[in-house]
Amino acid sequence: MNWPWLKTRGTPLTPRQLERRGQLPGAPALEDRPLAEERLVVLDLETSGLNMRRDVVLSIGAVVIERGAIDFAQQFERTLNRPGQKVGPSVLIHGIAPSELETGSEPAEALLDFMAFVGDSPLLAFHAEFDRRMLRRALRHSLDYRLRHPFLDVAQLAPMLCPDVRPGKGTLDDWARHFRLQVSQRHHASADAMVTAEIALILFSRARRQGADSLTSLARRLETWRRRERGGLI
Amino acid sequence: MSKTDAFAEAGKTAVLQNIHGTMEFLRKYPPFNQMESAHLAFLVEHCQLRFYAAGDAIIKPDDGPVEHFYIVKQGRVCGERPHSARRGTETTFEIAAGECFPMAALIGERATRTEHRAAEDTFCLLLDKTAFVRLFAISGPLRDFALRGVSSLLDQVNQQVQLRAVESLGAQYSLNTRLDALALQRPVHCARELPVNQAVKTMHEQHVGSIVIVDDALHPLGIFTLRDLRRAIADGECDLTQPIANLMTENPFHLPPDATAFDAAMAMTERHIAHVCVVEKGQLRGVLSERDLFSLQRVDLVHLARTIRNAGRISTLAALRSEIRQLVDNMLAHGASSTQITHIITLLNDHTVCRVIELAIEALGDPGVPFTWLCFGSEGRREQTLLTDQDNGIMFEANDAAEAAMIRGRLLPLAQRINQDLAACGFTLCKGGIMAGNPELCLSRQEWTRRFRGFVRESTPEHLLGCTIYFDLRAVWGPADGCEKLRLALIAEIQENSLFQRSMVENALRQRPPVGRFRDFVVARKGAVKDTLDLKVQGLTPFVDGARLLALAHGIETCNTLERLRQLVASRIIEEKDGAAYEEAYQFIQQMRMQQHQHQARLGQPMTNRLDPDTLNHLDRRILRESFRQAQRLQASLTLRYQL
């Protein structure tokens, strides 16, 4: 594959950045150990829009679930330097001012920091596929790095583990409201990551009771669940 | 959100959003609302957030020493311990959002004594012990909160009370000071052979008002005071060369070193003495004088009691009432507990009653028959506050109905005069007519016994109400043995009659503590008392009724509620932990009630027992709610015990 327009967009990496990229750990495989022994990174991205080909990542928020709890000491919060972003409708949603974007971190640095923060931990997100693809594109573009970390989708785990309820349209807001969670500031990447992590903790507690106390068994069950859902739709 | 607002909001957060959000949450609750931002940020940054599904155990006694400081972020945690009477567990307390636990265990570096369980789906913030210890060292508000929490929430309230009550006193002394902590002077003592004039010389040289006569092993044999000297000279005992032993008061009253200043003050007031020996293992350790106590407490209880006993006129007694109020104010300021204060009020009231009776006899002449002045209700239980009315009666001995009627005729005018004089002294006349001047309450012992038996055998609503007043009886003036016989007969009657016990339980359960199922207070919905609850009827009565019932049913003779609870614990009828919890709760409600009375009196308002819980601060509200919950538990245990 040789897509010149991709390569030309990225700024060349400095030797230090290349070195850091080389030190990033490889992608983990899902393990069969109890959830309480995992380190998981829960992330949320704010983007310039919902178009996965054209829009870019504006900010990254992430929290860590380790030994079964959200660890406040490990948090990631970074706004990326995206000059020339137009004040479009999505600005009103993510609330990040163009001025703030201009003072943000250089994307390659921010992404290197983030991937170092992630390490070899599996990732969790609400509507994970969107975050996975946005992040993958950003990493490829800015770092020429291929993201292979496994993602689990909280938006799918929730209805799978709580089959009796269907809160609203199943959005993050709907589930947060269902579990009566407080969101300190909605549409802020960190706050959304936090509430996603809180939902995940509740779901893990359910999963344990349902005998699915590992990432592998959750992933297996998700696959079956997805097939059934798709089947149901057809 | 408008565009400009969105821009204004963005970029403001220098602190990480989630740290900031959690700090904002904590700032709504004590002690976090008093902590410095940097300390609070340190706390949050070192926290983890953990989820517990409803029913999950959070910490258990067998987990070993507590490793974390927990703050409920969302949901509800309850404390559970094995049920005392049946299988299963009972909830002892509840912890809501913003509250923290288990302070005592954490500070004490031990395991928790109560299992903490999630009562519903709950998130807790956990701060590990190392971080807690660091924070504890740097944050004053947290330290204060934690240390106060250890010796129970009530101490916090006491601190507030002491601050609020007359601040100008500024004294650090407490009535709870142990006698051996009072730095007693070396006691002045002598041998029994010492001539009186030598002894007086020694007292003069040492600037003391008393000398203790001891044997070789320092065992106190007697005490000689300046008052004894005055009396000796007045009596014409002028031989001052005779041995001091001839004039001393033998077997002087003494207390152990671990008794408190309060005990000493009470003893002096009760016994009309000005000196108390402190004796340890039979040996004299010190002497405490009324003057020591006064300079210590600035509470001139003993003097006030003496003034009452020597008052020559009803108007003097009436004037002394305001001094009693002031005394209570001072005592609250000195950290006296509600029990101590009600005890003192009762004692001073007893003195007033006795003096009123003596003055009435002087005025109307001796009726020529011995009689006992009885009191009932809160006075009988020694639980009087400043808001009190008369509940009294007379008992005398008579051989038959005719003689009883005759004696009654002689005593009634005196009794009515006493009732009126007491009213003049500030004891409101009883609206229900429970007063000695009422012929139905001026009875011979046989008549009283018959009357009480009627209450027990036939439980009409009127009789049951009567039980709650009359069965807390006590002799205030006159021979007390008749009253004791009456009480014993009553207890025997009740112990045999389980039907009566059950109807007393039903009666006791009618007054429900004013807490709702959803953890808040139940207040009156309309009328002049809208939005208020009654601290006495709804808060104290469940304890008083419950303790009375259990005490009478188990042959416990004392009338005081706390004393009843203690004896019930000692007889293993209620569990020690329960007894302690009831006691704390009862004292807190009583204390809140008295503070309200003092406050109202200071403002010249009529005193009431009704309180709007919304006027309380967060802490008082929480403790009051817990106290009412203890009343609920007591009632629940009665229901269970009598299978209602």
C-alpha cells in the first residue's frame, strides 16, 4: 500500500520520537485470568466530527481499571494541537475552543504519551469501534504506528450483561442515567471515560455473578451475543 | 449551551477534569468542605473508586486491620452485626453519600467490629492507609473530624455545645475530671490524741478548713472542720485541750481517686457536707473542699443547694429558680452531659420541694401524722429539665379506710398549700391534676397498693397512661420505706402478669420515632406545629417507655431510664452494645432538648419540645436521625421479645 496523501500529512518524527515509538510494548492478547487481575484502559475521544475518514481526534481522556477499581492516580487527559479547526457544530458538543486546540500538545507527542500510558493493556470504550478506528487512524497518520490492541465495547457489554433492561436508545447518557451515575462534565473526554469506567465496574460485577470473570470469556460471549443480535435484526 | 458559554467553560480546567469533579462532590460534605484545596486534591489523586453490588460485603471483622479510608460516593452502606435475639443480622447504622468510614478502626489500626455491606449498588472512594496517614498529618480539619469520630459522633456535638454555650467562661475544666487529676493538696491530718487547740492551729497555719484524723496507717477515722469548731463553741464545749477525737465526725464520707468532680459535687449537695476525703485502698490520699470545687468549676452547686435549704420564704425560693437556670447554662458550658444536668436539676428541685414542705408545715402547723411526699414521672425518674410541671402525691400509713379518710382530711389542706407554693416557685400546676392536693392522690399505702393493682389487672387506656406516670415513683420527703414496699408489691404484681406486660408493650409502641422509611424525618404536616417534631414525646418517650417496661418486668427497682438500661445490661436482658447505643441516643436527644430550652429561655420565649429539623446543621441532623433509629431498634426488639 502506498498512499502518498497519508504520508505527506504527517510531520516527520524526531529521532527521540522514533526511539519512543520503538519502545512501545506490543499489543496484548486477551487473557483468561480473573477481571480483578487485569489492567484495563478505558478511553474516550473527542473528535472534530463523526466521519471516521475525514474527522480528527481533538482530545483523549482515559482512566485505568486496575485490580478491580478505578485508580485516580492513573489518568490521561490531553488536548491535541489541531490548528485551523473550523468552528463547526461539533465544537458545541465537545466544547473545545479553537484557541484551546491551538495551545494543545503536538499530536505525535500526545499520542506517544498516550500509547505509553496504555502500555500492553486492553482497551475499553463506549461504542469502541468508533474510538478504535479514530485512534488507529490518528496513530497511523502521526506516528506511522499500527494499533493492534484489543478493544471491548461497553455499549455491547451493557445490554449483553443486563438483558432485562433497555435504557432509552442505549447511549452512554442512557446507561449512566439507568445506573444513576453522576457525570461531572458530559462530552468531556475524561469525564466520559470515567463514567464509561464506572459502568464497566458495574458490568464486571454482573459478569462475575454470571460466571464470566475474564476478558476471554466476555469476548466469547460478546461474539455469540453479536451473532444473535444480528440474526434478530434479519 | 450557547456558543460563548461553551467557549467560556472550555480551557478553565487546569486540574484534571475527573479530579476536579470528585473534589467538587466532596466539597459538599464535612470534613472535606473545610479542607484546603491542595489537601483535598491529594486525597482524590490517591483514591481508587470501587463498585459494590447491593449485598456485597465491603469490610468484615475477619478481614484484619483496616487498610483503607472509605467515602461513599454513591449509594448506601449499612453496618451489620449478628442479631442479638434471633438468627440473621440487624442493621446498626447507615452511611450515605459523602459520609466516610470506618474511622475508629482505621485510627485504632484494628479490624472493624461491624460488617459493612452495600445496602444498594454503591460506589466508594478508597484512600489507602499510607496516603490517609500523610493526609491526617497535614490536614487539621480531617484530623479533628477523625479523632472526634473515634470517640463517637456525640463528642463532636458536645464540642459544639461547649463552644456555643456562654463562651466568655473559657474554662478548660470539666466536671468529668477525675479526683486524682485535680492535683489535690497534701491532706492535713493528725492523730486522734491531738488536743483540739493544736489541731485548729495546724488548720490555721495550713489555710485549710478541715483536718482529717487518721491512725498510724493513714486510715481516716474522722474529720474535723471549722463548722464543727463553731458548733462546739456554740454548744459550750469550751475545753480546747481535749483530744480532737471527741469532737470529730466519725467515718467521714470518702470517694475513690477515680471518682469525678461531678461525683464530689453531688455528694456534697446531697449530704450537706463541704469536704470529701479521697481514699484509695483505705488510705487517705487527699481532701477536696467545696472551695476547691468552686474554683475548679465556677459552678456553685453546693452553695446553691444550701441556700435553697435555708431559704426562709417562698419568694426567696422562687428567686433562686433563675440561679438554677444560670447554673444549667454554666454546666452546659463546662461540658456536663445531659444526664448530669437532669440529675442536678432534679436534686435542686428536690431541695426546693423539701424546703417548700418544711415552710408549709411551719406556716400551717404540723399535721401530727407522718407522711411521705411522692413524686412521679420525670421527677420520679430524676430526669427533670427546666420545663417541668408537678406530678406528686402523698402516702401515709393507716390501719383501715376510716382512719385513712381521717388522715386524708388532715393532710389535704397542707398538700394544697404545698402545691400552690410549688407553683409560685415555678413548678407548673399539673393539668391532669396529678398533685398531692387532689384527694385521689393523697392515699394510705394500702390505698396506693390497691390503686396500682387495679392498673395492672385491668388495662384500660386510662390505666395504661397512668402506669407511664405513676410507676416511676420516688419518695422526696418523709420516710421512704413505705414507698419501697409499694414498689416491691407493684413489681411482684407486674412480673406475674404477662398480659399486662404485653399491653404495656403495645402502649409503648404507639409512639413511633419520627424517622421515615426514606431516611428523613417525619414532621407534622399542618397546624402551628407544622414541619416540627417533638423531641420529648417522639424521641425520648420510646426509650423511657421501653426501659420502664423491661425493668418492671424483670424486677429492676430503679426508676431512672439510663440506670434501668444499665441494670438491664447487667442482668443480661439487653446486650451491652445495644444498651450503650440506646444510652448514647437517649442522651443526645435529651441534650438537644435542653439546649433548645436554654436557648428559648435566654430569648424570653416559651420553652417547647418541638423542633424543626431543618434548623439543625448537617452533623446534628445526622446524629439525631441515628438516635431516632436507635429508638426504632429498641421498639423492634420489644416487638420481637413479646411477639407482637
